[in-house]
Amino acid sequence: TQLLEQSPQFLSIQEGENLTVYCNSSSVFSSLQWYRQEPGEGPVLLVTVVTGGEVKKLKRLTFQFGDARKDSSLHITAAQTGDTGLYLCAGADGSARQLTFGSGTQLTVLP
Amino acid sequence: GAVVSQHPSWVICKSGTSVKIECRSLDFQATTMFWYRQFPKQSLMLMATSNEGSKATYEQGVEKDKFLINHASLTLSTLTVTSAHPEDSSFYICSARDRWDNEQFFGPGTRLTVL
């Protein structure tokens, strides 16, 4: 069973601060995705990273895929209250293309 | 863009009854759909993989006789929670994988409360 550990599990910061969320595994994934989920809704895809060492930017969000494709990070610059939500990483295996979800990081950005 | 719907969005039922949840891909065909379960403040846990025209594949620890899955068409999969009990109360989310490009799209979820 492939496991994805996210850290921190909970994060509460002030608006304007920067933060980084980590997603680590002992397994190699063909691709890794980051989602954001709000209460009572399904997860919304933010980004997919495929290549080891890849860095993708989405406005204030920077995503990085580890060289060995076992870990990833999400960095948010100048957090806003609208960034509040549950952030989930999910790794895809090459064959069945099932997603294995990380343990999740609950982010709260305070005004 | 690709849209996945779930119906109902929430349901409250009595213990012992059965509840059916539908997952539809509205503008694409999905040979594979996935059913997840999520408890408050926790991540998504894969319950089963639903394949069009064949039996679903269940994850370890998920009772196939309790969580019946039917994927009769390329746009619809259903999850029936049979003889529901309060411990089955949870947020159930489906996702559908586009048959042509393998991209996966998530539904909005169904909140099940068993009294």
C-alpha cells in the first residue's frame, strides 16, 4: 500500500504570511496532484506534476515535485483568507491510475 | 469543462434502510469511476473502483455486500449503502475518469446521515 504523509496536519497563520505544506512518501509516483477542498464540497484540482524536479507556479502558489518523484511541496506566498481550506496531495500509480490521497493539511488563514 | 454530478447532495435516513447515491459524468464518458469516503477533517479514503460493465473492485476492509456498486453505463455509477447504520454516516465522493485522456474529475459529494 502506498502511503502519503502530509505535514503539517493543521496550520493557522495570519493573512500575508508565507507557508509550505509537504507531502512525502516512500513510494514513487508517476504523477502527483494537489487539491483544495472546502467543507461540504468535492476536491478541486490545483495542479498536476509529472516530471521529477518539476516546479509549477499558479499565481501565489508554487508546487514542486521531488527529483525522485516521491515527495512534493506546496508553497503559498502572502496567504489570503480565501486560501483557507483542506489541501490534499494525491499520487497516481502508473498502471491502474488510482489516486492515493495524502493525510491532508487543514489551512486556516486569519484576517 | 468536465463536470461530475452526485445525487442526492445530502440524505438523512433511518438505521436499517438502504440509500442509493448516483454519480454521473455530464459531458464525458467514464469507463472507470471511483468511490471515496471522507470523515470530518480527514482525507479521502478510496472504497472501490467501479468499471463500466464489470464488477467493482473493493479496497481491503470495505464490505462489498454492504456497499453495492453498479456501473451500468459510461456516464453513471451508483453506490447503494445497504442496511445503513449510524457508523456509515459520512461524506461520500465519487470521481470519474475520462475514457480518452485518463484525467479524473470529482463530484461535489453526498452527505449521508444515518439516524
